[in-house]
Amino acid sequence: MARQFKKRPSKESIALVVDGKDEKWYMAKVKEHYPCAALKNVKIKPELPSHKKVQDLFDLAKAKLDEDYSYVILIFDLDEPLKDAGEMSKFNELYQKYLLAKDDKLSGQQIKKYGWMKNILLVVNNPCLEYWYLLHFNKTSKHYADFAALYPDLKKIPALANYSKKEDYYNNHPDIYERLGGDSGLKKARKNAVQFDNITCYSQGCSEMNRIFDYFESK
């Protein structure tokens, strides 16, 4: 009997897997404002996992691909894994498999287990999404242990002086996209973006949110 393969959707459908509501609210405003046809036309469904362990987030990304999604964007904050040696070890293990998958360098056995990673885009923030907000105003590689450590520098920026991790703050006028300087602020953040490095992540911060925009603009 011929092997049955699951049919992929004819139109690209993208799942956005995040580990916090901030990313969900931010991406909703990006989709509303940012003048990119590919981003506006594609259906993006944010997914908030019930558990936030490293393996849980990767498992959720795989589950979306096993459903009816053709691609997954996984936004990963490192604040919690960096405080747990076991979690960080798991992240590094899966991150290396991700790099091999994207470069088509997985072995035969690895392809069976990790080949699905070729269809995800992993975006790392260290320690959190708010590092991306800092880059809208200044280039920095300063290291912060977590959001609490970053918050004082965020509040020094006039446009974010009353920043709050609340939905109303993200949605009310001016919304988060406007507070970050609109299209010009995003352009600056993309220029200032810092790539994740698993060696320097203990001493330098980063945000790879620019990779989301690079992805959509390449379509």
C-alpha cells in the first residue's frame, strides 16, 4: 500500500509561537501598520503555550507544522533559560539542530527527528522582547539579566517613560508601533539589530526581531 502523506495547504499559513502576550500584542500592531503586502496578506495566528519550558516551545512549533501550517515563526526570550543551566543546555542542543536543518546538514537519522525545523524561523531575544524596543532608539549590546534589569533603561526613553506590559498600553493611541517611532523607528531597530550568539549571550544582549521583517520582505 502506498504511503499516505499529509497534504500541505495550498496557501502559506504561518503560526506565530511566542512565550508571552507582549509579542502577541506587538505583532498584531506590526501587522496593522507595517507596509508589507506579504505580512498583511498572510494569516498569522499567535499561539500562547500553556507551558514555557524550552522543549515545550519547540514541541508547540512542531505541532503547528503537523496541523495545517506551512511555516512557524518561534519568538524565544532567553531570560528564563539563562537562569537554569538545564534549560539553557536544552536550548543550545535544539538551537544547533535548528542551524543544521536550515543549512541542510542534518544526517539521515537527524532528518527524521529534526527535519521539521527547516520550516521554522527561530527569533531570539536576550533577555526579552523589550530589548528590541531599546534598539528603536539606540544601538546597544548591553547585557540585562531580565526585564526588571532592563526596565530602568527603557523608562529613560521619553516615548516609553510610562511603559507597561498591559494590553491597553499596546493598543491605545499612540499604540506600541507609534510609540516606537513608526516605520522610521522600525528601520532604525533593524539596522541596530544584534544577532544571537550562544557564547556571548551571558555577557551581551540581543534581539533578532529584524529577521521576521527580512523573511516577509523576501517573499
